[in-house]
Amino acid sequence: MGRSRVGALMVLMLIALFLNGCTGGNAGPSPSPTASSAAIVSLEGTIKRFMDDGVTSVVAQVRWPGGEWSKAYGVRDGGTNEPARPEDRFSIGSVTKSMTAAAVMKLVDEGLIGLDDPVNGILESFNTPLKPPGPITVRQLLSHTSGMPEFLSVYEQSGTPKELITSGFSMQRGLEMTATLPWDPRNVGHFAYSNSNYLALGQLLEKLRAKAIGDVLRDDIFRPLGLDRSTLSEQDREAQDNLRTYIEVDGERVEVTQAEQLIGFPGGGVVSTAEDVNDFFRGLFTGGLISAPALKEMKTVESTNYALGLMRWRDTCSSSGYRYGHRGSVTGYLTTAVVSDDGDSQIVIAMALPTLPMKVGDPVTARKVDHYDSQMELAANKALDQLCA
């Protein structure tokens, strides 16, 4: 869901019951002769270590000018031997934020709102229950510089682990939880990652588009780019092509595939595929979705390498010196998506974690999941470094 390194709900997970026999896979096209085979060998080495450590499944897709490679590892379901496939679907976590941010930039392109316009007079929630310490702009919400406290710190204490995973959730409820926390005016203008920002942006999109957030992303992002296997609002938990994932709660195995809590969550709820995520970033960065000025604004970073719904990494192969994308973590899944500044190269790596006993606040699990997360990020950027070299 969130992305404060481990991800906001990853603190709920404990280390687990590792699964055996998860090293199968289906290969896609081989790398082109112009690509460095070392990139794929290195990437596969990292993924093999994940599988040896008990991860249920991993899917990866890499694209570069003139070539593409994809592969799946492990099984779709820890209780079956059916192999995972490169086209399988998974929860992308906070990679959703890049999609929500792009939808907001379309509002800016259309003149419906400005990046530096305050939302206080537009959103009812900014009068009740929220009491912001001053004007809060669209840019501040997109860049996590509004100073809004993190609603998940309250949400994680609002029910049992099973209730949190299996119960529905609304943006309004999240902002009501945010309102119970102090909003320090000294924090406004400084970066502090908070999912509450994207709850407010979801409400802004619903207000200005006069439709549900899931429909906004469908009409403004998914359909224009042909992302026909991506959704924020339509459940299909029983579909064969899901990468299924589970947690353990008080000895009970609970499925968290397309978890109820994530449906309609504009900060982390999209279910997609590696191909769709790569298509999104290619469309965004090559001018197929928003205007060039809007994209320039979206890539602008004031501090901490976080732009407007985009993370930023160093890239010695680019004239700009940077590449972009996002990482995502929700209960049971991790995703890393990275795109070159010109949009010509992309990589997505997604993981279905092993079945983890769920208990609040266990540091061992946090460290393990953070290790997976960090290794995915490093592997993705290393692959793009090697390909462009």
C-alpha cells in the first residue's frame, strides 16, 4: 500500500513458512543481439536467490530499443504446481500513485485545476474532518510535501489483522483517521511520504471528473493506453491468471489476492500485469498520455528524489542523468517499475511473497521484506545500466 521503504502495511507481516518447488518458469523472447546478455544473467541471478529463499513467484519484463525479454518464476498458487506466467496479474501497490498522478496531470492539462492551486476550497474533507494548517496545493499532495500525517498509523490499530485485510475501505474513512492525528504546520513544504496525500488526490479526481476513482483511471489512463488487464475497482479474485498470495493469521491461512482493503485505493490499489505497467510508463514518458509541459512538471524534484508521483534514480546513460518509476508494496506483494527518461527502456519486477504469519510490529519480517524490496530495486536499475552500456 504505502511506500516508506518497507511499505506501510508490511509492518503487519511476519516471516514465514517457506514453500518448496518454486523454480519453474516460462521464458519469453530472448534478448536481442544488441542488448548485453549480462543484464539478463544478473537479473535472473537475483531472482533465483529470491526463489531459493521461498518466494512464491516472480514475474519480470525488460524492454530496450530493439528488444524485449520476459519470464515468470515459481507458481501461481503456493498450494498448486501450476507455473506462473509472464502475463499473470498482481497488485502493484504504490506504483498506483504514478497512475493517479498522471490522471491529476490530465486535469492540469485541461485547465480544470493548477498545480499550485489550493484544494482547501474544493474538497469538503478539508473542512470536515481535516483541519489543515493553511493552504495545501495539488503539487504538495503529489510530492508528499503537504505535511499530512499518515492515516495507516491509525488504520493498523483499528481492527484485527484479518479484519484489516478482508474489510472494505473508503477514502473518506482514511481521511477521517488522518484527522485524528496532529497536522503540524512546520511540516508543510517538507517531504514526508504519506498515503493520506493520495486519498485527497483521489477525492479531487472524483470531484472534478464526477465519477468514481476506479472509473477515472479506467477512462483517463487504462483505456487510452490499451491497458485492458489493469483495474482499480473490479474484483476478479477467482481468475486463473492471478498470482495468488496468502498470510497466516492465528494459525489460519487467509488469501490476500486482490485484498478487499485495496479496492478503489488511489495510493496502492491497482491490479495489473508487468506488460501493462511497462506500457503505462512508456505511454507516459513518450508523450502518449499527458503534454510535454505536464510531464516536465511531473519529473521535477525539489528534494529527496521524489517528484510528482514518481521516484527518481541516477542514470549515467541518460542526458538528463535520471530515470524514474515507482516501487510498490502491499500485503503479499512487492513491485518495482523503472523507466528511462526518454521512455525507450522499461523494467518491471513483481513478487508474490511466501505465506507470512501476520502480526503487528515484528521487526524481523520488516527487515526481510525490506531486503527483498531493496534487492529488486537494485536489480532493476542494474539491468537498465547494463543494457544501455
